[in-house]
Amino acid sequence: MAEPEKDLKKLEAEQAKDDADLLASLDKESKEFDKDSEIERILAAFRANAYDVLDLQPGVPDEDIKKTYRKKSLLIHPDKSSNPRAPDAFDRLALAYQTLLDEKKRANLDEAIADARMLLMRDLKLTVDSEEVKDPDVVFMKAWKEKVKWVLADMETRRQRQLKAQMQEEGREQRRVEQEVAERKRKRDHEQDWEKTREKRIDSWREFSGAGKKAGGGGKKGKKMKTLG
């Protein structure tokens, strides 16, 4: 029969192992929850606003952008997540990162965000000295973010319209060029055909001229017409 003290130690060891397994399971579930939560946040963000996708405030230094991207990309990497939407979220995160590291694209985005702030201030009849602007609260920030969406959407609409007009103009120019090329080809073909039949035309003219001389030289001379006056 086993001693009670040894049985107690064995039970404590088993309990400790169970507790460790439970904690490991909870930790794993917590990490999976964090991954899923971040994936959903990225997919819900306005993809045209790279700051929103990376969950950063405008004006942050490049170093913060790089650190944030590295942290989030490791968290939601498709190879480390069973979430079927992880690849899409990862691609959006990478695109946002590339946008903010592109000087021109980031400048355009910063300009759009600044325009949205001015438009919101105008809508709310605020100035740069207004308390809501100097120390924006959650309500102002939410409204600002929505205004950024509107500005970016408007910019994209304008870009698409300009692109369409440009394509139409390029199409007209392409047709004009094609017509000119076709006209030059027609003239070249006509000149080549004219040259090809040149000898034939000369021979025909010679035959015609020779026949005319024969017809005119064999008959009687006509009477000389009397000059009037």
C-alpha cells in the first residue's frame, strides 16, 4: 500500500501538469484571438488610407512605421495563422506599408488628410484655435476619419474620370495616326501601281501614235481652206 505522502505529491504533480497544459491552451487561444482580431481590424479598415490599415496616426516617423509593420506582419502571417482571411489581410498590410514608405504616395495621402481636416473644420464652423481642433476628442477624430474616406474616394473618382478622358483622347489620337498611316500606304500603293503600268502605258501610246500617223499619211491632201476677210 502506497504511503499517503507520496500519493499527495503525485496528485500535486499531476495537478501542476494539468494547470500548465491549461495555461498553455489559454495562452494559445489568446494569441489566436489576437490574430483574428487584428485580421478583422485590417480588413475593416479603409484600404485607401494606409495609416488606418496600419493603425497609425499621420505624421509618425518611418522608424515607427517599420516597427509596426514588422510586429503586425509577424502576428497575422498566413503561415502562422489558421484564419482563412489571413492572406488577404497580410496583402493589405504589406500594400499599406509600401504606400507609406513611398515618398510621393505618402505626401498625397498626407495632403488628403489635411484637406479632410480643413473641410471638417469648415463644416463644424471651427478654427485652428478651437478646442476641438487643438485637442481633438474621440468624436472629432471619428468625424475626421470619415471625412478622409470621402476625400480619398473623391480623389479616386476624379482620377478615374481623368484616366477615362485620357484613354479616350489617346484612342482618338491613335485612330488619327492609323488613318494617316493608311492614307500614306494608299498613296504609296497608287504610286507603285502607276510605276508598274508605266511601260504598258508608254507602249499603248506608241501604238496609238503610230496608228494615227499611218491613217493620216496615206490619203489625199485636203483642200486648203479659204481665208475669210
